[in-house]
Amino acid sequence: MTDPILRIAGVSKTYKSGTTALHSVDLDIDRGEIFALLGPNGAGKTTLISIVCGIVTPSTGTISVDGHDALTDYKAARSRIGLVPQELSTDQFETVLATVTFSRRLFGRSGHSAYIEELLRDLSLWDKRDTKIMGLSGGMKRRVLIAKALSHEPDILFLDEPTAGVDVALRRDMWKLVHKLRARGVTIILTTHYIEEAQEMADRVGVITGGKLLLVDRKDALMKKLGKREVDLKLAEPMAAVPDALSRWNLTIADDGRRLRYVFDAEAEETGIPALLTALSGAGIAFTDLETRKSSLEDIFVDLVREKK
């Protein structure tokens, strides 16, 4: 088994004000994986990324980037990282091509025009290469930030809230690019509070809130362990309360008494559904429709955060 490309051990951050933004985070990221760090705004996602990228100094802990200590061997560690920040911050008076080429040269790379051209084409920026940044839309500026982050061909790409406020076309292009980078062996770490992004893209998911990493697991394993199923029964007649005869099932009334909802463990050997339907019939409760639904990562995330409060 190969060593992780990124190893974070005991990393915390407490500011002079006394506010603790991170509480002793331990996290290993495998080479070539897509890892999603999920959490609400203010959870500590950006602080953690900023520490790994050398923008913020940790209060405690160590960080190893492809075998290089991020604190004592900063230059080598940082050269392996590309960062796409949340903020649209770049030189407004430079052209697209000039700013991306400059970013590449900052890391000691030559102005490799073939690579830069391919990158700009992948991001639908080639036709805008001679346009000044100030003349671009917000979505195009976001594309430029991605191009700058990838200009020096990093091994690890951080995407900090990558699709916050972007258009559908950019989101589609971005995920196509992510797949292409993944195929080349690039490790991708994204922070997001958009659950569907993690559910669609990630191999593993970490959940962070209040500066604490609550858990890390493979996406499919997380769904299997914590996922639930729901059965919604559309009732023929509204119901005011669940009858005592049905008390053994985890039932709730929804939609002003017009729906009966049964939540159960999708992995259980016996779901109890056949017995429930028999009991409904015996109690004279008729239903006109039945729907089933799996828990999403969003449901799991909300439940986890609620449990930790």
C-alpha cells in the first residue's frame, strides 16, 4: 500500500482572540483519490485548506505533502499543490494567457504553450486568451482561477467551494476537467456545502463542523452504514394520529395527515414492510400510493451534525 500523498496530523488553529477554528484534525488523503470535505459555512474547511497551502500557520500539528514537510520544506510542498480559492482575486489588467503563464513561471516552469493551450481549451478559455481579466464575467474569472491553480501541473488540487455561485456550464466543464485530472493521477480535494457535489464525485467524504472532523469514510460505506430508507404511504383518508395497533413500527404522519411515513434500516435482514402492510389492512387503513426513498448524503450530514450538537 502506498503512502498517502497528504498526511495531516494533530493540526489545530487557535487565533490570538482565543477563537479555535480547528480542533486537532487527523486526515490522510490517498494518491489519486477525490476527497470531499463537507460542512456548513464556518465549519473550518477553508482554515484547514489554508494551513495545508501555507497561507495560515497552524497552532499545533504536522503536514506532509508527498513526503515534504509543509512547514520546514514549504517550497517543495507548495509546488505540489494547486489551489482554487473561493474569492475571485486576480490581476484585472492582465490578459488570460499572460496571467496563467505567469502563474506557471512562478513555480519555475517554462512558459509551456502547448500545456497552457490545452488547459485553456479544457476550461473554454482559449477564445478569451487575449482578453483582460477585467472584461470577463464572474464565471469566466472562476475559470481563470482554476487555470492558474493548474498552470504548474500540481499533484494535488484543492477546490474551495468550487461551484458556489457559478453557472451550470462552468459546473459541467469543471467536473469534466476533474475526471480528466483524476485519470492523469491528480489528487483532488474539494470543500463544499453542496451535498450533491460530494455524492456525485467523491470517493471518500469527511464531515466537519465547529472545527472538528466528525468522521471520514468511503462514500458508499457511509451511505451503507448510516443510510436509511423511507416508505411513504399516501392515505385514502387523512389520519390524525398513529393507531396503537401500529406502534411497533417507526411511523410518523406527514402532509397534514395524508401521508404515513415509515423509516427503516435499509441493511436490516427484515424491513418489517410486509408485516406493516398486513397490519394496515387489518386496521382498515387504506392507501392509494406507495413511494420509497433512500437517504441522501444530505440527510446523513444533517443527522450527524444534529447528533454532535
